[in-house]
Amino acid sequence: MNFLRGVMGGQSAGPQHTEAETIQKLCDRVASSTLLDDRRNAVRALKSLSKKYRLEVGIQAMEHLIHVLQTDRSDSEIIGYALDTLYNIISNDEEEEVEENSTRQSEDLGSQFTEIFIKQQENVTLLLSLLEEFDFHVRWPGVKLLTSLLKQLGPQVQQIILVSPMGVSRLMDLLADSREVIRNDGVLLLQALTRSNGAIQKIVAFENAFERLLDIITEEGNSDGGIVVEDCLILLQNLLKNNNSNQNFFKEGSYIQRMKPWFDVGDENSGWSAQKVTNLHVMLQLVRVLVSPTNPPGATSSCQKAMFQCGLLQQLCTILMATGVPADILTETINTVSEVIRGYQVNQDYFASVNAPSNPPRPAIVVLLMSMVNERQPFVLRCAVLYCFQCFLYKNQKGQGEIVSTLLPSTIDATGNSVSAGQLLCGGLFSTDSLSNWCAAVALAHALQENATQKEQLLRVQLATSIGNPPVSLLQQCTNILSQGSKIQTRVGLLMLLCTWLSNCPIAVTHFLHNSANVPFLTGQIAENLGEEEQLVQGLCALLLGISIYFNDNSLESYMKEKLKQLIEKRIGKENFIEKLGFISKHELYSRASQKPQPNFPSPEYMIFDHEFTKLVKELEGVITKAIYKSSEEDKKEEEVKKTLEQHDSIVTHYKNMIREQDLQLEELKQQISTLKCQNEQLQTAVTQQVSQIQQHKDQYNLLKVQLGKDNPHQGSYSDTTQMNGIQPEEVGRLREEIEELKSNQELLQSQLAEKDSLIENLKSSQASPGTNEQSSATASAQDSEQIAELKQELATLKSQLNSQSVEITKLQTEKQELLQKTETFAKPAPVPGESEAVAAAKTTDVEGRLSALLQETKELKNEIKALSEERAAIKEQLDASNSTIAILQNEKNKLEVDVTDSKKEQDDLLVLLADQDQKIFSLKNKLKELGHPVEEEDELESGDQDDEEDEDEDNGKDQGPI
């Protein structure tokens, strides 16, 4: 502590001797007094002196105060005084307010006392344990003291808290405190705790910090809330910035959806307080943290998708097109919308459809471009609009085509009622404001970025320079302005546009070289020895000429690759050309522009390079250098290699397409297989159900047979009798029906026979009667004879049928009589001696009545059996479907039976062997007994048990005997 004494001695206005003695006496009372009240009063007095005599109290009392925290935890009042005193010693807040011009030594007191306090890590752990106390006079000073420690030596205190058991979790409880003062200071504490420490940030996030902070923001009124909302937002930024794990957790927890109400700013007359502007500014920055271009692409796109789905992007676009929004909020909103739509096609398409609330409505892109090319707008706003336009076109070939199409002759509005984006860009490109020239050139270059189709389309654009003169192409107009010697910013913008336009586009290179003035202008610019300001322009001219060589397809004979390289060697020199080309990447503003996509410049003079252009320079600088030094033979070889690679690429593309088609076919086949599997499972389920239904029908059928047998005992006896005689009841019913049918047929034939007989008699009488018509012709007699012959034939046929039917009737009647006799003999009881004939006749009548009733029941049962037989036929069809399964099971059963038979045979053989061994053992034991050798009791018992079992087996065999 010698250095602290040195600081004390160095102070010009130190305390008087009596005050130093007072502090010493108070420290002695704290250390030695046995009464709690005395120690409490001493600590309270030290607290009152700690602000004015910070150094002395810190030197003499810190150790005693820490001891109080350790020993007097039961008294919250003295603990509170001790914590307040330590806070006054360590914190620099009061001193900074009072003494603005204090020396560096005194300003460093806070960090020195903090270092002393945390030297013993137990002190920080003790402070964390004190924060668990609910008492306001303990908890609040503890929060302030820990916050001050983190502000002084943040990384060291963070490490101690991180290794402390449940250290971070204890601090998270502060957010749930019902006292707003502690809760708000707890937010400040967590801000300091989470600053630049990813491990603590993850722990705090997984301790449900997002939920609690968003609840506090909602309770405080979102953007209309006070400084507490700002503090919560800053803490959220600490947790999410450059922390991919927490960003993913925030997105998956659906917390992005809870951000939408923040931007519901209401009507324009609601007012914009300073705190509301600050809150909205931090809210917009928080949205940008989630979709920053520096984040992993997958994480950024998923957050962009969530922001569109929950309506957050739509809400931001509403603020963008609203009136009365402060300039800094509007600028930050444009930057936020830019990064929300950057590289995500769905959001870019939505932004293209947004219209400004004007009459007539204009696209938001057009309104923003009008601000960009307007030199009266603020510089930061123009930069934000340029960034928004760049993000709209980033990886958006559809949007690039729409912008370029507004420049083509077929799509320009001839009436002039509406201004298109292309017209605004051309107007800015050729205006007198150099900043508008640069912004328009960079914006147009982004419309051509990595899009060869639009580079070719832009060659069709024609511009009317003045009345009476023919129109010139946009490419030619750009080169004309370059040759006029305009401002450096304008020329740099145009050269960047031309380099982007000509790269990877041989047709544009041909159009550029077709103008015979362009190559001499470039070589003249490169060859001159100009000042430092012009070196950047020389480097860009060298890059443009190198692009014209590298992407030259040798379609112009006067400007082939080899001739251009010879021209460079003669007029410039290869080494000089490469040196001038290197001026671009060596420029001080080049590295700054290459870091971030956003054009963030402190003033218009620094607006020189575009981020995407720096990537193009990095890509082309090396290949152009190689191309300049290559010979014609190497160029030919390279062209051959390029052709081979192109052929190879076409073959690879062909096979890729084939593989893609095969993948699609494979997916379709997989779907078909899955469908067939599902159908197979359904059919197997149906078969199982049908098998169970068949079994149920079998059970029902057997149960019905049993019930019929129980309910009809007479029928059962009758059926038993008929079965015994070889005739079933169904056959009896069938015979009866045939008898009735034959009887009806017999009656019908007899009536027909009677009619034929009467007809024959009439014919005979008509032939025998004399004096009848003797004038009948021979034809009539022939007809009568034919009719008679036919009638006789029919009569003979009927008689033969009648005889056959009579025989069958007789046969059936005899069978019927035999059946009736058999039935009567079976139903007739045995004669009892002495029984009268009347009683026997009555019994016979009774039996006949029962027999008729049984016959009637037999008919009814026949109908039921017929229905059951139909069901049985259906069931049989279902059973046939399961025959294959039954056959397989039968085969398996046969195999199992064979296995069981083999195992039984083996078991029998083993039993025989065991019986032989038992017999041998028994005989050997008997021999041992005969020889006088003692036998153990267990052996005797076992032999006795064996004898008993044999006796029981013999008895059982005798009892069973032959059946």
C-alpha cells in the first residue's frame, strides 16, 4: 500500500491532522469494539467521511469494512453502511463530477482500490452472497458496488464471477426484483457483466434473460418508455452482438416476433421526445445486429425470413414512408431495411412492391433514389439510400433486370408523367454534382454485378444529348465525360462503372474498343506523370485497359490482345503499367472500403471506393498482371485450355442434369415404394381382421349348432335316428319337395292329356260322319292327316313322360312310406304288458303330431342353414386368400414336429441311459452292502425314495390295468 500513501502525500490539499486521527479512531472502534451499536456508529461515520476523504478511508478502513461484511451479516444496517462506504471509495462517479481537472493519479484511485479488493477472490464471492439478501439496505448497495467493480476492472471481475458457483444465476434474480430501483440497477450491472465476454453472455441468455428483458420493455411502454427501456436494449445488444449461439437462441425462441410492437409509432402528431428517438435508434440497431452481413449467411437468412413472416419488415417500411419522422431515425430505418432485405429474395420482392403514399403512388425505390441524387439532402441520408439500393440488388438478378429495363427504349414512358429508377440514375450520372455522379455510377454498377445478361442489355441504352444531334450510347457518353476532365470523384465513379460493366463481358469490351478514341485516351492517362491526386485515376485507367485485354475475344482485328499488349509495352512499359495498376490497392481509402458493405464515410471527400468494387480489384489484379506478361503462344494455349474447360463444364453440367433427373425419379420411386408399403400393411391388417372374423363366424356357427341341439331334443333324436339309418333331415325335406313338384306336374299332364283326348275324339267323329262336306279338297284332308300324326306323336310323348313320372312318383312314395315306418318304429316306445290299445293309439297320434312339428321346424332350420351356407361360402372365399399363409405355417409346423420328434427320441435314449446307470448304481450299492462296506445315509435315503417311487409306479400300473 506504499503507492497509495504516495498518492496521499502528493495531494496538495490533504486532510488536517485531526481528521486523519478521527479516521484512525473510527477504524479502531470498528476493529475492537464489542458492542454492535458502537461498530455500527463507527461504520456510519466512515461512510460520511468516505466521499471527501476517499483516499484515507480507503487506505485505513477497507480491511476493517471487509471484516464487517464477513462477521456482522446478521445486522443489515451495518452491512449497508459498509457497502456504501466501499462504493464511495471505489467509484469514480462523484469525483468526476466534482473535480474535472483532477490529476491522473487521483483518477486512477478507483482501479487501484478495485485491484486491492479483488486480490482476494473471496471478497467478490462474499459480495455475490450478500446480493441474495432481500433487504433493500443490503441488496441495493451491493448491486452498485459490484457494478463499480466491473466498470473499473471488468475482465478480472468477470472471470471471478464466472468461476464462482451460481455467480451469474444470482445476479439474474435481480431482474425479477419487485423494487424498480434494484431491478434497473441490476440491468446496468448485467450490462457491465456481459460486455465483451461470450461465455457470460451465453449463461445470461440461457438464464431466461431475453424473456425478462422483453417483459420489462413491454411494461415500460416499448419505444415510449424511459431510460430503463434504453438500458434493456443495450443489454440485449451486448447479448446478441457477435454471438451466433445467442442469436440462434433468440430466433428459435420466437423473440423476433415480440420486436414488432416496438415500431408501432402511431400517427405523426404523437410527438417525438428525445428519449423516444434514442429508444427507437437502439431498437433499430438491435434489428441490424440480427441481420448483419458479418453474421453467418444461414443465420442471417433465417432471421430475415422470420422478420418478414411476423410483419416486422412491413412495419419498418411503414416508418420509411411515413411523414414527420426525425432525420436520424429515418436514416437508421433505411439502413435497417437495407440489411433486412440484403440477399434474401422474398424480402427484396416485397420491398420492390412497396409504394409511397403519394398521388399518384410511386415505388419506394424511386422515392429513395430521388433523395440520393438530390444534393440538398443530408449526406448520411444519401449514403443510407445508396446502401439500401445496393442491398436491394445484392444477389437479386430479378431486381437488376427490372432496374436495367427502365433504361431500355421499349419501356421508357413517353408521356413523361412518371419518373423511373433508370431515368433518375442517368440524371444523377450526368449531373453537375460530383457526389450524385459517384452515387449513380456505383448504383448502376450494382445493377450489373455478376449479371452478364444485363451488361449486354445496357449496351442498347441510347441517350439524347441535344436537339438535332443523333443519340449516343450510354457507354460512349461515359467515356466522353471521362475525356472532358471532370472532378476526380466523378471520374472514379465512372471508371468503377466501366470496369464492372466490361468485366466478364467480351461483347461490352468489343463495344468499348470499337470507339477508336478510348484506347489512346487510356494509354495517355496511364503514361503521364501526374500528381498524387491523379494516381488513383491512373490506376483505374490501367485496370480498365487490363480488363479490355483479359476479356478480349479478338473480334476486332485492330485491337486484338497481342496488339494491345504491344501498345502497352511501347507507350507505357509493362513494369510501369503494373506499378500504376497497384496504385488502387495501395490507396488509404481502399482498405477502409473493403471492410464493410455499408458506405459509411465521415464526409463526401472520403467517398471514393465501393465495397463490391474492392472485391473485383482483388479478383482481377493478379490475372491482369499475368495476362500482360504472357506471350501469344501462352495465350493460345490458355484459350485451348479454356475451350477444354468449357467443354468439360458442359459435360459436367449434362451429367449434373442427368443426376438431378435420376434423383427426381428415385424420389418418385421411393414415394411409390412407401405407398405400396402402406397398402401392403393395410392389406395385411385387413387379412388379419378377416381371419379373426372367420374365427368368430366359426365360433358362432358351432355355438348355433349346440344351441339348436339343446333347444330341440326331439329334433335331435329324430336327426340321430335318420343319421343312424343313413338319411339326413335335409334329404327328407328335399324328397318331400320333389314329390309335391312331381304331383303338380302329373296333374298338369293329365289335364293336357284330357284335352288331347277330346280333340282326337272330335276329329274321329268328324271323319266317320257321312254327308258332311264331301266337297273338301285333297289339301284339307292332307292337313288333317298331318295334324293327326303330330297329335299322335305328342300323345305318345306325353304318355311316355307320364309313365316315367308315375314310376318316379311310385318310387318316391315307397321311399316315403319306408321313412315313415322307420320314424314310427323309432318313435314307438317299448310295449308295456297290460297296456291298452287306446293308450297306444293316443301315443301314436302324439308322436305323429310331434313329427309334423319337427318337420315344420326342419323346414325353418333348412332356410337358416341355407343362409348360413351362403355366409360359409363367403367365408370360404376369404379363407382361400389365406391358404398361402396357412401352407407356410403348415410347413413350419411340420418342420417343428420333426424337430420335436427327434428331440423326443434323444430324450428317450437319455432316459434309457439314465435308467441303466441307476440300475448299475443300485446293484453296486447292494454288492457293497453284501461285502460289509458302509453306505451313507443320503444314499440309503435316495435308494429308499427310489424304491418307494418304483413301488408307487407298480401300484399305479396295477390300478390302471387294461381299459
